[in-house]
Amino acid sequence: MTRPDEGTVRRATVAGAIGSFVEWYDYGIYGLLVTYLAVNLAGGAEAGSLFLANVGFLVSFVARPFGGLICGYLGDRLGRRTLLAILLLLISTSTAAIGLLPSTETIGIAAPILLLALRVLQGFSAGGEVAGAMSFVGEYAPDGERNFRMSFVAVGSFVALMFGSAFSAFLIVVLGDETMTSWAWRVPFLLAVPLGYIGFYIRRRLEETPVFQAAREQNTTLTNPLREAFTSRRHLLAILLTVFLPALNGPGYYLLFTYMPTYLKTSLGDGVNFTMLQALLVTAISLVAIIICIPLAARVSDRLGRKPVLYASAIASGVLAYPMFLLIASGQFVLAAIGATVMAIAFSGHAATIHTVLAEMFPTSVRYSAYSIGFSISTIIFGGSAPLVMTALIGSTGSNLIPAYAAIVAALITLVALSFVRETKGRPLEVS
């Protein structure tokens, strides 16, 4: 196999990062603006309506394994490039459609039903996106720099959340909360149209990955990669690890960033809750921290190994979760920003490295399929149900520190799973 030149690798990395930005901006603004969705598309801002809006998180994650199953099958059979471009169009269209939905005052119960249907489409797309984009960049990257190159796909997702937070905060400042509640909440969703076109254009201009092209030339691609993934003991064990190893992603990504604005605005108690603007600013500050730290952690992983970075991140996240969430729940903006930022730094090693480990677990013949399925199931268990479960547990227990306990448990699960993982730093990707 002829290795691509540095310029080609750089373009592939940029394409993966930009595509990830578009995909996760579309996916993430739902969490950032869920309180406005509750008002307009779920009947009101009361706890029951917010609960119903949070069901949108869960149904999108339930759809992810189906997206991973179908997209993984097609990606391992036909290639990564075209499929990833199509996925961007799918999620951008469904996101824009959320911004066009009539309110419950206009169409009644059809509004939340349509919202959930569109979330299913978003979840299907996201189920095929993560493993596909990571595999795409990883299969272009040199063996000694694979984690560093792949880390920019993760960076793209966090930049997307930061942009979504900053753009939403800007609209609130300029237009006011009342206007946001009335109609301006739709603007961030409609922005998905031009962003989706840009991502589609960039991805369509790239060639198929050299690793997949080599597999095709050597006739090692499979007619039915799913059958191979589910009948091989080696692959089944790797899929099982792919379910439990990323457990920390739930509290790390979905609670610390996506759910955080809702948590700060609705879950701290009377007289303590933040305004939406303050909540978005806390989230934006922590996002800046993790965006800076992810490439640094990836560099360390390429030099010292994947496992030391993952161990350090899980331990730090588990140990710091309780004291940092005490600061976050204090009701004071500066303390909340410090707590969220420290947690973001602790989580950055996991965010930087986890997808490289998952991609390196599987050969090219089943990488997209097996990786997608395992990770999608993981996000249902540890991520998709998070906002729904947190809302219910905080309401039933009266404790606003439930997210801290969730982070501790998830960190322990990741640590146990990590003990079964072999070190993959610097190794060539397996073909079959």
C-alpha cells in the first residue's frame, strides 16, 4: 500500500474535522436549546414538558445502532467517503426541519411527535457518522501520528458545541429571552442548511481511504461484514469492549456539555438556577478548555501509549467529579465555570484517545460495522438516557449532585474495561 503524502493526509484530517463539526453542531444544538423546544413543541416549560423534550435525546440514541448497523455494513462493503457525505445531508435536513416545525398551539400533539421523528433521523445519521469519520481519518493517518490526526475529529465536535453555545448566547443577548422563546430559537436549527452543504462539498472532493483501497485491491473486503463481526469470537469480544470502554463519554460529553445548560437553568433549585445566557457561557468556557487539551493529550498518547492517557483521564474524572459538581451547583457563575472547566480538562484525555483505541481494535474488513454497533449501544446505555435519567433522579431525590455520582460510576466502568484492552500505540491497522 502506498502511503499518501502529507498534503493528502492533512486534507483528509481537515475534512474529517469539518464534517464532524457540521454533524455535531446539528446534533448538539438540540441539547443546548431543549428548554425552548419544551416551551414551543412540548406544551410548556413545566417539568413534564421538559421531560418530554428530553425523550428526544433518548429516541435519537435508540436509533443510533440501526444507523451504525446499516451504515457500517455499507461502509465496509462500498467504502467510507460517499456514505459520510450522504450522512451529512441527512442530519442537516432533519435539523433544519426541526427549526420549521409548527408549535403545539398550531398543530397540537403532532408537534412533539414530529420532533421525535426528526430526532430518530438525526440519531440514525449520527450512528453511522462517528465510526465512519474516525475510521476515515485513521485510515489516512501515519501509524505514529494516528491519535493526533484523529483527535481533530473529536475537536470538531467540541468546536461545534462551542459555536452552538456562543451563537445561541449571542442571539439571547441581541434579541432577548422572550424573542428567543417566541421564534428566534429556530435560527440555529436553520443554519444547518448552509453548514451541511459545506461539509458535503468538502467530503465529496476526497478520495477513498488508502487502507480501504488496498483492502479492495487485495480482495479482503467482505460481502457480509456484519456476519463476520457477529460470528467471530475475537470481534464479539472487541464489540463488547467497545460498549463499556467509552462509558465515561456519557457524563463527559452528554452531561458536561450537551445537558449542562439545561442542568444549570432548571435543576439547581429555586433562587439558584442560572439564566440561559449564564448557562451557555459556563458551557462555552469549559469547551474552550477541552478543545485546547484534546490535541495535547493525543500527542501524549502517540508517544506514551493509549492506555496511560485513558487511565489518567478516568481516574481524574472520577476523583474530581464530586468536588467540581459542588462548585457547579453552587449557583455562582465563577465557581460553576471553574468546576466545569476542571472537569473538561480531566475528561480531555478520554475524549482525545477513546476513538483511536476503538478504531484500532478492528481490522479494515469490519472496522466500520463493528465499531459503529458497539459504540452506538454504548451511547444508548451511558449517553442517550443521561438527560432523561438525570432529570428524573434529580426530581425524585432532590439532589442536584446526581451528575457527579454518574461520572464516578462511569469512570469506574471505563477503568475496569480498560484492563482488558491491549496497547495499540504505533501499530499498523489490521486488514482482516
